[in-house]
Amino acid sequence: MGEWEALVLNPRTGGVRLSVHVRPRSSRSAILGVREGALEVALTAPPADGAANSELVKLLARALEVRRGDVSIVVGASSRSKVLEINGMLPEQARSRLSGAAR
């Protein structure tokens, strides 16, 4: 099983949910890969005043080719471990687009 097949994507009505582990204050923002079933993401923004959350939503919306409004943090807004919901996306589409956007 490859790295991207290990990414846990839970189908929801009209979208998909996934776990994300964030590394704030990194040297650059990038999708790093999969760790323990969660997407690992590095962000340059600090974890203050919602800056890292905003950057995370922007980065994933660009990688998944959806509007920012289609990406929402449903659990863990103040934690490094988060659950995000992506509207208008099937699990297979999300996996394919994320693996293509990874460094």
C-alpha cells in the first residue's frame, strides 16, 4: 500500500472529511505527505489569531481545486491536529489531487 492509499478519507454527504496534522512556523507552506492516516501540512504562518488556519484553508483549496468556502475546519481549530471537510469532492478525487500537489 502506497503512502497516499494510507490517507483516511471519510465520505460525507456532498463531500469528504480528512484528518490533518499541521506544522506551523515552517520555512515554507507545503503538503508534506501522509502520517498515521492524516495529511501532514507545513505552514509558514504562526498559530496565532487564526493565521495558520486561514493559510491551511487557502493551501488545501488551491491543491484540491475548490473554492475556499468549500474547505472548512470542523474539529480542532486551536490544535495542530484538525479534521477538515471538503464539499463537492469524492474521496478518489481528493486523494489524486493531494498526491499531485505534494512536494
